[in-house]
Amino acid sequence: MILKKLYFSFFVPLFLYSQNLDELVNLSIENKLINASAQSLEAIKEDYKSVQSGYLPKLDVGAGYSIAEHESSTTPHKGANAYGSVNYLLYDGGKKSDVYESYENTIKSGEKSLEALKNGISLTVINYYYNYLSLLAKKETKIQEINELNAQKDRITRFFDAGSTTEDELQKIISRVENAKVTLQEIELEITTILHNLEYITGNQVSISEGSIIEALTAEKEKNLRFDIQALEYDTKTKQSNANAQKSDYLPKVTLDNTFNYYDRDYSNKSNEPAGLQDHQNIASANMKWNLFAFGETKHKVESKQKEYLSSKLKYEYEKNRANVDLQLALKAYDISKAKIKSSEANIKAAQSAYEIIKSKFENGLIDNVAFLQSLTEKYDAISQHKTALNDLEIKKANIIYHSGEKLQEYIK
């Protein structure tokens, strides 16, 4: 029996375990979409390493063996050769530094895009989390409302059976109970939908626990650009580097080459073998290539890259200005949300006070159930709206952090 209890106590927590907001966000930013983006970034880094290696000296080796049908002084019956060649691009018109800069900015843009994706998913999860809590509070108040309506229905039923009230009074209560049950089912559907959406994002079965809050961003904290705007900034720099790199086609290219050849010639008729024939040769050379005219090909390529840069720059400036507006709106929404909390607190007091008076009058037969039912709905709506306002404040804090270019994960407590 003791072993059974230990076994039960060990495994039950695994089934009852639920995630708070920080755990949900951690799961979400490790999902397959994030991993796919991370792999794409790693691919760019490997490609950059390949380009860097391409600017280093290249060593090629080779060998060959031949048999000729007709031997001559220049073609032995049998022959073998081996060679080694070293090639180095000494000057490429300055393209190298621009290409390196382009890759470095592309990598930085990819890193910021990855952070933007993580932050965007984190914000989505935060919205789901607090909307879930609001719906949970709404569900609880709706259940309380249904319980109270059922109690009143039972009371009215007794009066109806005793002939001291009319059937329409009873039917109004019954109708309100049924409507409340339908609303409860709709709330439960919304709750289930949020859980399924979170399971889709996190890739895990989700059970939410309450208690998480968002730490407010201090006024002294310096505002940064959002991660997606930073990514656009680096993407613009990439386009600029690409345009500069294209201009290198106007300049000459200089390469250094050194090739060593070894020959092994086997003449069947020794009289065909030339006198003083060398068995090896080493050739070192410096080569320059300069394209002076290509019917405007280089010019159009440069203009194309320059226009790509200008287009990216305009998009960056536009999105940067819009992001600043989004931040100002988020700050304003936060102030309004705080005001809603104060308003909802006052509504609860007013609704509760009115409900107590109207309930007393209704149970003493001084007023009909229309006023009572209206008062009952207002009471529970006020409670639900207050809890929703509290959760909405957390969402508004998260929006400010997001638009301030901070990592949301670091502000979840």
C-alpha cells in the first residue's frame, strides 16, 4: 500500500502540471518555426565562410596518362604528366570588402529578424494567456450567475405551484437561465480555442496556471528600435554594400598564377625523342583583365542595385516612423487601460449596491423580475469586466515593451 501511494504521488504531478506565462513563452520560442529560421541563418553564415575561403589562394593538382597510335617528335608513344597550380586573386576592384560587408549586414539582419520572430510569437502568447484568464473569470462569474438564477427559479417555481405568481414570471427566469447556459458554452469554446492555438504554437499540450505578470517598462529605459525595424536597417545596409560591390566591375582584376608541370615521355623509337627535352616546366604569371566596354551592361547593373538600395531605404524610413507611432499609441492605450480599472472598480461597487436593494425588493414582491434580472446581469458583468481590465493592463504593458525594442521574455515575472 505504501509503495502504491509513493508511485501515485510521484506520477500524478506529471499529469497535473500546468505552465505559467514564462514557461509558455519559453516553449513557443523553441518551436519548429523558430528552429527553421535559425537554420536559415546558419546557412547564410556557412555561405559567408565559403565566400571568404574563395578569396584565399587556390591549389589545384592533376595528372594524366596517354598512349598515341602514331609516334612523332612532339608526341611520344606513351606519356604521363602531373601538374600543380596556385592561383590568387590579388585585386578585384575593391569588391571583396563590399561583399564581406554585405554578408555581415545580412547576418545581422537575420539575427534581428529571428529576435523579431521570437518577440512577435511571445506577444501572441501573452495575448492568449491573458485573454484566457479573462475568459476564465468570465466563465466563473457566468456560473455564479447561473447558480443564482437557478436558485431564483426554484423559488419562483414554488410560488407558481402555490398559485401566488404567474407563469410568465417563471418563464422569464427559465429563459434567462437557458440563455446564460448558451453564453457559458460559447465562453468554453473560446477557452478551448485559445488552448488549441497555444498547443499549435508551442508544440506541446497546454494547461495554464495563473499568477504571471508583466513588469512595467521604466520611463528611464532608453527606447530602442523594434527588432523587425533593426532587421530592415541592416537589410538596407546590405543593399548599399551590394550596390558598391557592383561598381567594382568598372575596375581591373589582377590575378597571380604559378603552375608546375612534370612530364614523363616514353618514345618507342628513340630517334624521335628531341634533344635537350626537359621533363618539367614552371610558369609564373601575373594577369590583368579590365573590361573597358560592354554596351552599358555594368552601368545598368549598378543602377539596378542602387535602386534596390534606395527602395529599401525608403521602406526602412517609412516603417521606422510607423513604429514610432505604434509606440505612442501603445503608451496611450496603457493610460486608458489604467483608467478602465478604476472605472470598473466603481462599477462593481455601484452594481453590487443596486443589486442588493433590487434583490430585496424582488423577493418581497415589490418589483417584477425584469428589474431584478437586469440588476443581476449588471452585477456579474461588472465583476467580469474588472477582471478583464486587470488582464488587459498586462497586455498593454507587453505592447509597450514590444514596441520599445525590448525582449518580452525578460519582463515576464
